[in-house]
Amino acid sequence: MKKLIILSIFLFRVIFAFACDLPGHFRFEVINSYEELLYFGCYDAVNRGPHITEYILTRERLEGQRAARPAARFTQNRDGGVLQALLAENGFSLPNHDNFTNSGFDRGHMAPNADFNDTHENALLTFFIANIWPQTPRLNRVDWLVTENETRRLAREYGAVRVIILVDEFSGRFVRDIQVPTNFKRFVYCVVTDDLIYEITVWQEF
């Protein structure tokens, strides 16, 4: 199973490269100190959030001890500053944690803390400013959480799943200069068969 998951991640990374060829879009990867790729994606520097976020979630990661949720700010360098430097070279920048303060919106994880809290380090690496969008409290804490819990259930059932989050529709509302999405799309695939086993679009209500 482990070899299959590693091979699957490699193939997904090759396929994924084509999705980041849009103007103003840049690839990012978040890797822990053990050189494990936790999640990766395509950052939309125009709307200022992740266009696509992708990762493998395994039953093994969800079992055993869980690290406490870090009392952490979202920073610009959880990937070692690679995306931040790439954006600067192309005339763009990342938002910061305080851009969301008192906005009425939550800092909504795309790769969620609870999918990576097998270690403190992995959980901390989800607090990346390129891993979030503005979400209403209702959506972040209730509706989107339902989809995250279902994804975790499927990972336990199937052993390993590939998760893709797509954000490509916007409301015209802004948090500072960050576009507020109208919806969030989740696709979950079985790693072994690559069959789509869960698909949902969750809409924000303003």
C-alpha cells in the first residue's frame, strides 16, 4: 500500500502540473522535515487564495495519537518561503494573517488541520496563508466541516483517498483585497482504483 501511495502521489503531481498553467497561478508544495509531501496546489495570485489544493489522506495518518491544534498564526513561509519568493518575482504577494481580522469571515483551511494532526509539525504546516480562503463562520464550522468529516470517514474505509479542493467562482465581495468565493468544490478519489467516491459543492450564504 505504501509503495502504491507514493506512486500515486508522483502521478498526481505530474497530472496536476497542467492545472497551474493559468495566468497569475503558481504551484506550491508543503513538505515536512521528513521530506514528506503533505499537500500541494495551485495558488491563484489574482484572487489571492488556492485555486486547487490536493493531498493524499490515509487511514494510518488518522489513527493513533493526535496532536493538539496549534495556537498558531497563518504565516507566509510554511513552505520555506518558496511561493512567497516566486510571487514576488512575478509582481504578486501573499496576504497575511491580519488581513482577515475583524472581517466577519473565518480563515478557512483547504487542507485542514485535522487531516494532518498526527504530529505537531504536520498540523502546524497547515497554517499557511496560501492554504486558506475567507469562509463564513457557518460554512467553515458546520457545512464545510461535514465534508471534511465525510472525507475522513472515507479514508478510514478505503485506506487511502486522494482529495482535491477546487475554488474557481467568486462573489465580488472582498476581505481587504482577497476575493470571497461563492462556493467550494470537493472531490475524493479512491487511491487504489482512482474512482471518484465523493463529490460535493458547498455554497456560501452571505
